[in-house]
Amino acid sequence: MQHGIIGRTIAATHRGASLRRAGIAGIALGVLGFAGGCSGETGTTSGGSASTGAGATTSSGGPAAKCAVGVQDLIVSAGSGSSPTVAFGGDRYLVAWTSTVKDAGDIRVALLDAKGAKVTEQALAEGPGMSAYPSVVPEAGGFLVVWQDTGSPTGTVVMGRRVDAQGMPKGLAFQIAKSASADARPTAAPAPVGTAVAWSDSTSSMLGLLNGEMLVSTTSIDQGVSPAIGGSGAALGITWIAGSKLGASMMTSPGAPLAPVMFREAVGKANAPRVAVHDDGTLSVVWEDNRAGDGNETVYLTRIDKSAQAGAEMRIPMSPASANYPDVAWTGTREAVVYYQFRDGPPAIYLSLVAPTLMTDGQDLRISGDGIAARYPRITRTGDANGTLGVVYAEKDGKIRASLVTCP
């Protein structure tokens, strides 16, 4: 499949999925972790401050996009980074990422105000060890960031540290759990009391309830890896990978029994699942899928209803080009799905809205601007009257950026 630039096809594999796109002769495509970024992609980087609406484009033909980019390509990080994540709480965003300035193994955070202006940037975890793959959740008085520390011969350590409402680190980093996996990739969401935290542990996943700095309960998801948690309060959801299938469950708290539903009957593999929780507690799960073969990855979505039944699987992007690493947020009426895709040159971040009829609502919206090789998006809902969504992403070999999108 052609992906916008004529040239030889280059393949690279990241965590079971491969990216294949056209490239310029003599440039090789390498990998820095599944969520950490790929090296060698074509495209230039650009500096400068945020722009308002500039560069936002839609697919050609058909109805216009239903969302609009307000603030675009805001520079979040002072230095290079990967694996960004974002949460909104108290009228501000906290962005966390893996900093690659020193040793590709530090965690940094930046506080943005409701309009996207950067307030502060701080180091959260630094030192000789490798810290990576943060997840951030709002809580009373600020935020909680969790991540994995590597370097141990027996696996990884799930760590946490709090950040106050002004974006300043609060207290010391603390250990949440040990994992037998070299790729724990913890994920978290606010629970009715405390925080729900999940991580990979060898051939299974663990789901726990964090109260303060202590895990008070844990549940094992046998033969399930790469978990992701979504929602907040008593409306939580979790998804995971189990072989060629996906699993998901609604839950009211991390200690409550799960009601797993397994789905995906296609060939190939699913990667990077994410979950959003609707106002009624039902779920939407998105994932990267290579059922059409390596180099033809795309993004799918399915819904889990109140009876714990999985619905039809919907292919999201309008373009057939390779699409990867999705995330999903519930807007209150529709799902907003973000992903990066190779359409015309370097990868760019796109957003697709999914209507209740399980059809795309308007054209795909390009979020990242021209000249930026953008990957690994994450999205958060603010809940304001304009339907504002915050989207963060990593510029290849460059900085962490953010755009604000309104979906009224």
C-alpha cells in the first residue's frame, strides 16, 4: 500500500504490530519502544508557539468535520520526549511524558491552563534508572502520576508520585507494585475512593486499588496483558489483550468482581487497546489491528453494552493508509477517537467522531500541523460547554505538543 510518498517500502515492528510506509531511499525505520516512538520517519520538525486553527484540515469530499482545532501544536516540553499522557482537572491540564533529554529514562510533567498556555514544567523522576510510560489522573488537590521503572533483572517496578494544583511535585516518589514483566506500562483512573491502577505482570495483568501510597486490594486478569483503564468514580472500565482476542469489563471499583466479555474473531493481532466509559456506564474500546496484514494496520472500535455484550467492530479511519496507536474519549454524545496515520508524508494526528449509529460523524479532522511528524496521541475530555478535548502527542525526535479541539 502506498502511504503518500513514492519510494521503497520499509517495515518496522513494534510490540507485535508493524508499520510499513513509503520512505526515501537510504533512510531506515527503527523503533524506540511501542509507545516510545519510531526513528527514521521522513518529515521535518517545526518550533515556535501554538497557532489558532492554522493547518487544521479534513479529508476531501463529504460532510465537513464536526470538530474544530482551536489551539494547535502548542509546545509542551522544553526538550525532546515520548509517550505523552494527559488528564484534565481543576480547570487545568497536566501532561506527563518520558523525557529523552538525558538518558531516555526520566519522567517530566507540565501544567497547562484551560486555554492551553503552559504554566510550569517540572522533573518528576530523574536518576540513573530508566523511568518510562507515565499515566496521569486527577485527584483532590492535584494529580497522580504513575509510571514504570526498569533496570531490574527480575522485571519492573510500578511507581507513583503526586503533583499539586500548581504543577509542582508533591512528596517523594513511592513504589506501588513490582511486576515480573519488562513492560508493565501502568494505567490509572480515579475510583470512588482512591485510584484504580492496572499493569502487565508477565503473562497476566494486575488490577489494584491504591489508597494513599498503599495498594489495599489486587485482582489478577489471567492471560490478559496490556491493560488500560478508563472512566472515573463508580463508572470504570478496563480492557486488555488475550492472545488474538480482546477482553473488557465494566466495574464499579477495582475490588469488585469483573464481568469479562471477550471479542475480536479476526486473524492477526490487536495492539494498544484503550477504553472510554459512557455516562450510562457502557464502554467503548478502540485498538490498533493488523487483520489486513502487516503494513496495513488500522483502528477499530466496538461498544460493550449493559448486558456485557460486545457489538459490531467498526473500522474508524476514512483513509486506508496505515493508522496506529489510538485513544478514545466520550464527549457526552459521541466517541472521539484519535490516532496517528500516514496519509501524505510524515505521520499526523487525526480525530474521528463516532455517532450513536456506529458511523463516523463528519470527516476525519487533522489535528497536528504541516511539517510535524506527530505520533502517539492521548486525549482527555474537559466537560466544558464547548465540548473541549485536550490532545497531546510526540513529535518525532522532538518535543511534546498539544492541541485543543472543540466538538460541540
